[in-house]
Amino acid sequence: MWLRRAVARSQPGYVSLKGGAVKQVLALSGGVGGAKLSLGLERVLPAGALHVLVNTGDDFTHLGLHISPDIDTVLYTLAGRANQAQGWGLEGESWNTMEAMALLDGETWFRLGDRDIATHLWRRSQLDAGQDLAAVTQDLARRMGVKSHIYPMCRETVRTVVHTDEGDLPFQHYFVRRQCEPRVRSFEFEGLAAARPDPDVLALLASDDLGHIVVCPSNPFVSIDPVLQVPGMWQALRDHAAPVILVSPIVDGMAIKGPAAKMMAELRVPVTAAGVARHYAERYPDLVDHFLIDDSDAKLTDEINRLGLNAVCTATVMTTLEDKMRLARTCLSLEM
Amino acid sequence: MWLRRAVARSQPGYVSLKGGAVKQVLALSGGVGGAKLSLGLERVLPAGALHVLVNTGDDFTHLGLHISPDIDTVLYTLAGRANQAQGWGLEGESWNTMEAMALLDGETWFRLGDRDIATHLWRRSQLDAGQDLAAVTQDLARRMGVKSHIYPMCRETVRTVVHTDEGDLPFQHYFVRRQCEPRVRSFEFEGLAAARPDPDVLALLASDDLGHIVVCPSNPFVSIDPVLQVPGMWQALRDHAAPVILVSPIVDGMAIKGPAAKMMAELRVPVTAAGVARHYAERYPDLVDHFLIDDSDAKLTDEINRLGLNAVCTATVMTTLEDKMRLARTCLSLEM
């Protein structure tokens, strides 16, 4: 693998970002954390140079709608319409459909905002008309004025099931309905064996136009694992000449957002950036080149380096847009 | 037919409303006009004695939702939640989903209110779960606190197509999108030949508990014709002992609401209550016993009587709830 990369880098036409010319960037993303870094990447790259490959294991059918929570978080974030305080959904959202659903004694545990519902209705109607999720996602991005390319991790249906001490739960039932309360034993991605990487993403990987691969600070177990475990996916990323840069979702022993830390504790993985590094090193050997950890975790550098990942300390917590852009620039400054 | 009715009336157990005991009432309804009289009937009958058989030829799939406009108008009206000024939809409605749909450059010609969407989402999810439209309608009525029984005209899919001088149009495209502008040549009810009357309605007709059949002042061509033309339906109504009372949707040469008058003109039917009477007399011989026309149309009495319908003059325009209840009482005062 390292040899292939060295060969690829020596080919004519490969120009690093440092060299001035800009190549394409592929980001792997779940929801909020991934969307934040994707926004930073988009803002420091020329329009259209960012490609975001998004987890769809969280997708589910609810009230007849096809809900793609991670895709929508990325779409809304890149469209500048995300509700940042809430961490999901649209800014300035209203909840009249849910109120009426409550009057019907219908299901309201998964809160669908009135404006958000337009997205789901559009997606549903396009899927019903025979479009696949990749085409619908591309169409939605265009309609929202998003210049980056957003891809579902695959076009097949994959559903994350959480094996817990209270039995098996579909992901959204675990995550939203049960608020991650049951203890996690393991995860299963139903349908994953029959999935294949998005052809457009494979074409990007084959084109040699790709300069960097960024694994965003999303949940390793339920956001990034499904993307990487689409058959052939992580190997294709590993074998590409571009450096793979992973950003830690764990900072100072805590997850910035979501249940990653709680899951790690329940899976008896150390709740540290080093625990994250070990997960990637064991599950995806030689995939990750650089592992960005927060300055507050500098003490873990040696431990991470021993796992074969090159630890890079920086400020990884993204609060402002400037934080996101600075972290994006750091990612893109790293070479093999 | 007349003989069978006479026999039926002489059977023990048949007690007229005048006699004090209350039997069940079956109303045939389209949208607004039918819902108004249904509300009047409900208010003058004991809880649960009203059965409303509703046109579903206007139903359509839109943005992945199953929309049943006439059923919803009846449901919302009987639930006391109809937007009376607008003539459709819910009172106090908001339009945020449609605004967001417009931002997506999606379809907004059929206005779906935020609260209304909850009904459609619930219906969609229940249909997807394998319930039929009759069960879902019954369930929605219960959830809205409606005590009357509401039935789709059949459980099969029937779609009204309007043959116009601009070609064939699905009903809602003619009615809403094109605002009834194209000239009508004829109507077709796709799927009707394979439909059959709702089994619960047939059971009601077979039970001898039915005291009156009321054909509400809905559009004869696109609201009542589809209901009556479900194979076997109008003959079953004709053969029942209960009197069939038709209320004219045309008053003084005009339709109270909707395109009935325009359609009659384009179909070269006189735009009068007599024109309505002729339509029923020719298409459904011996079905209608009494034809309620507005006092303003008293001059048409002889013409209507000659068609074999017994014209009854009364105030048929329903503005207030009292109007609706008075018209309902007049309907229920009529015997064979």
C-alpha cells in the first residue's frame, strides 16, 4: 500500500495543495461533527472541490417518509440553514405538523419540523418516482444551493441495529426514542454485505484528482464504521495515494457531541483519543496516516504513534466558523 | 323496486323517525357541500347514527402522500376543525412546509398545510403498514373524536380523469392546478369496474337498520357519480326500503360551491335543479324518491315531478349550523 502511494505521488499530474493547484477532497461524515468540519473544508476549498461521503446507516422510514438524518445535517449545514443551537434540523423551524400529530395520538418521538418535512416529502416523491438516494441527494444539494458533492455511503439500504442489554434496537429507536439509554453490546449494519461503494466516489478515487481524504470527527462506531465497511470501501481509501487524515471525536476523554464516549465505555474501549486510534488501527490497518488530536490530549501522542498513526496535535474543537476553517486548513496541510 | 320497499316497510321492526325510534342514516358525500349537510345530520341524530359514504375518485398520491380530499373535508368538518372561510383544510393552519417546498423549487400547486400534513403522514404510514383505506379512515375519525362512521366509497383505487378540450387531466390537476379552466367533455373513473361497495356499508344496507339515505348537495358528476357507480352500489340503494333523498347542488342556476354549474354548461345540461334531476333520473332510474330544491327554484317543481322525482321545496342554502340542522331535519322528515 505504501509503495502504491509512493508510486502514485510520483506520477505526473499530482500536485499537492502546497504546490498551489487544488485537488479534490473527500470527507467521510456522520452528522453534526462531520458536518462542521465539512463546512470548514468547503469554505477553504474552491467551489465544487469538496466531496462528502455520508453515513446512511441511521436512515429509516418513519411515517412513510425516508429520513436521512446525517445527509440532511450535512445538507442543511452546507446550505447555511442548520439549527446550530439544537444540533439538528433547520434554523427558525416550527412544529405544527408534530402538534397536529400529537392531537392524532400519532408518533411524535422523532421530531420532524414543518420545514424539514418538505425535504423528506421531496425525497420520498423522488424515490417513489424511481430515483436512487444518490441522485435525490445530489438533486437536493443543488436545490439548496450547495456546491459541494454529497453522496450517501451506498445506494443500497443499510440499517444500523444496536445490540443492547435490552435487546436489538433500530438505530433511531436507540438514539432518539431511548436517548441512548440502553447499554451497547455491539452494532450490526443490516444489508451492508450487499452494498457497494457509490460509483461516483469510486470514479473520484480512480481519477487521481483526489488530494486528501478526511475522516471527520464523527462517531467511529455508528457513523464512520458503516461508511468504511461498505465492501471494498476502506481498502480503496487505503490504497489511494492521498493521505488519510482522521480527526478525533474524543477530546479530553469526552465526546464533543453524541453518545461516542458512552458507547466506548460500554464496549470497554478506553474513552480517549488513543482508544479511537486503536479502533481504527485494529479494524482498518494502514488506513489512517495522520490522526488529529486536540492539544489537550498531547500526552497521548506516543501511544498513538505506536499504533502506527501519526498523531498531530491541534485545536480540534469547532465552535466558530473560523475554528472549522482552521481545522480544515490543518487537515489539508498534511501530506503523506 | 317500489314493491320491495313497500314490503320492507311493512316488516315488523321498521320504525320511522316520526314514530320516535331512530334508525341509522346513510349520507353520500363529496367535499364541502356534503360535509355541511353531514354535519347537520350528525347534530340532529344520536351519536353514531350517521354513516357517511365518501367519494374517493378525487384521491391522489402527491409528494408520496395519499391525499383523500373529500374524506378529510368530512373528517375535519365533523371534528369541528374545518376552515370554513377557505372551504378546505384546517382552521388556524400554517404553511411552513409549503414555504420550504417552494425554496426547494418543489411542487406547491396543491397546498398542504402543516397540520393537514399530519393527517396525510398518518394515513401514509398506516397504508404502508398494510391497513386499507377504510380502516385508516375509521381510525382517523376515532382519533379526531368523530362519532359518525365515515367510509371511502370503496377500498380499491379509483381515480377520476377529466376528459377536456386540452386532453385528459387527473382530477386534482384539473380542479386545483388548472382551477377547472379547461372545458369538460366527459369523466372517467379509472379502476371503478374492479371496485366493490364497502362491505360495512353493504352490511348496513342488509341490516334493515337504515332509515334514510341522503344524497348530499355535492357535485353530481365528480362527487356522487363515482360513489353511485361503484358496481352494485346504486342498485343496492335503490332496492333498499329507506327513502332516498337528494339535495340539489344547484340553486337558482348556480352552484353553491365548486365547478358543478360550469361543468353542466360544458356538458350541455341545463344549469338548473331540473338539469340535476334529469341526470339522476336518466342515469339511476327509480333511485331518488325526494328531490330537495331551494325555494327559489319552486317554479321547477312540475318539471322535476314529471321526471319521477318528488320535488320538495325548502331552504337548501347552508350558511349557519342552524341552516345545516334544519335542512337535515327536513331530509329526515321525508318518508317513502
